[in-house]
Amino acid sequence: MEPNEEIKQGDAGVAGETKEAKFKRLAEQRVAAALDKIRLIGNLASSQYAYNGEQVAKIFSALKGSIEDIEDKFHRTLERKKETFHL
């Protein structure tokens, strides 16, 4: 297995791994992979390609929208945790 390859064991994860450790491990891997893909998008700015402002705006709009969706998802989850009723 490659050093940064995700361990595919469903929700079980690594034996004895805490939820926090699993989150950190997967977040580091997934964010690193996403940043690599974003760098590849940046390579499209090369003079080897022909593009216009509208196309560039669509790329950034899609990326920003996706980031906003993810951010909202995290905030909603955190808010639900705060609203949980306990006796």
C-alpha cells in the first residue's frame, strides 16, 4: 500500500483507532489529494491552452460553490451537536 493511500475498511478503520484519529487521518489524505487536483487545474493557465474569461469564471464558481457546500455541511453538523438534548 502506498504511504498516502486510504485504508479501505469501511467505517471500521484501523483497529483501535479513535474517531478523532480517523478523522485526522482521512482529512489529511483527502485534503492533500484535493489540493493536488487543484494544482492540476492551475496548470490549465498555461499558454499551451486557449480559454476565455467566462470559462475561468465558471471554474472558480464551481470550486467556490463546492467549498461553500462543504463548509456549510461541517457547520450544520456542529450546530446539531450543540442542540442535542441530554438529561
